[in-house]
Amino acid sequence: VAAASVTVVLVGDIRLDGPVGRIALEEGEAAPVALVKDALAGDIVLGNLEQPLTRRGAPADKKFTFRAPPERASVLKACGFTALGLANNHVMDFGPEGLEDTWKALGAQGLPHLGSGPDAAAARQPLVLERNGLKVGLLALTSTFPKENWAGKARPGVAFSDLARVEGWVREAKKACDVLVVSFHGGTELATEPNEVQRAFARAAAAGGADAVVGHHPHVVQAAEVLGRTVVVHSVGNFLFESPAAGTEKSLVARLTLTKDGVSRAELVPIDTE
């Protein structure tokens, strides 16, 4: 009997306003991903939602703040996503209200989320999904600022990747599942090489027993490597996200085939987000 296997598909940053929102409104909710449908086919499809879905809250004091109306969550569903990571530097752009509305909007579509929560302990809980008899754990953490976005003892926010504790958190998460995929939002924007924080994070996650680490935030593609038995893709780049800088249109869809022994196959599908 062949060992049960699960395909987990991971992509980078997603915004549902701007050009992507326009395409969804004008051409249909699944239109934004129509040309990459085959690459997105999988048992679990995880993206990084880089904005709150809200009409409430005051904008954060920063250069770029993003948000989209809550009803756009149906676009994520139509595009085939089965879970959304929220550990990033924009989901708190409209404060705790914006984050809460995002949870509600995703919940209304039956879409689980990870990487944020009402407090720090909840924010770093893995999401465990059972597919084909295999328990797949997903864990989302971010190293990005501002610090005010990080969930605290009794403060809602995103899961901060405290490097001294990542290995322990990953080890703990792994106990709850057969295989564990870690999503990491960090690195230097537009840098073509992973920085020391990304490398240290990947080493810590690998030491904790992660089967794969897939990163985003730089908006460009970065190196992939294998650390022991851990597959690491430092940055898959953007997905449904428009950046003005040249080079940001080149991106990857990471397709991982997992069995109880870990990653049996890793495929990186190059795409052009334009």
C-alpha cells in the first residue's frame, strides 16, 4: 500500500484591493488566479493575507496601509485557498478592530487562519488539518515590525518569531501533527539573498523538526536550500500583490508533497504575477 501523501501549496503576499480587487469584481472572483490554476491544485493551499478585511479602525502611522472590504474574503475562497496566514506587517494596519474583522470575514467563508490571535500564546498555535489520514501542521510567524503589532500576554496581534524560542515552539507544534510546514514572514524587502535573521530562523525551525520552511516578505524570489531533512524556500515572492519595483513580478508557487516521513517532493513553479 502506498504511503498516504498530501500536497501542500504555498504562495506569497496577497492583497484584495487595487488591481487584484478590480479583476475579481470585473471578471469573476476566481479570475485573478485563472492562469495558474494547475499550480494551485492541492489538498491544502496557504497564502499570506497582507492586509485586514475591514471598514473599521484608524490607519497606522506608516508609509503604506492596506485594507479591503470584508466581503472580499469570498475571492480567497473562489481562488482555492484553504487557509490564510496572518503573521505579517500589514494585517494590523487598521488596529485590533481590523484584525478582528478579518477573523470574522475569513470565518464567514469557512477559511481557517493562523499566525495571529487574541494573545501571544494563541497567535503562535499551529493550525492542524487532517488530509488523507495525515495530520498536517501549519505554523506562521513573523520577524517584522512595528512591535505594537505583536500579540502580547493579553494583547491581540501577530505571532512574533522570537529567535531564542522558535526551536522550542516548532518542537511543540510538531508534537500535534505528523508533518509540519512553517510559514515565515521576514527578511529584507527587495533583497535577492536571505539575510541573517532568515537564515537563523530556518536553522532554528529545522532544529525543532520542521519538515519545510517557506518565506515571504522580500517581494522577490530568494534561494531555496535543504537543511538536514528540512526543505527551505527563503522567499517565494509576491502572489496577488502589485509592487512598483522591477523584479517583483517574478514569483514562485511552492508545491510540497508530504508523507509521514516528511517532504518527499518539492516543486517550485515560476510564475509572473503581471
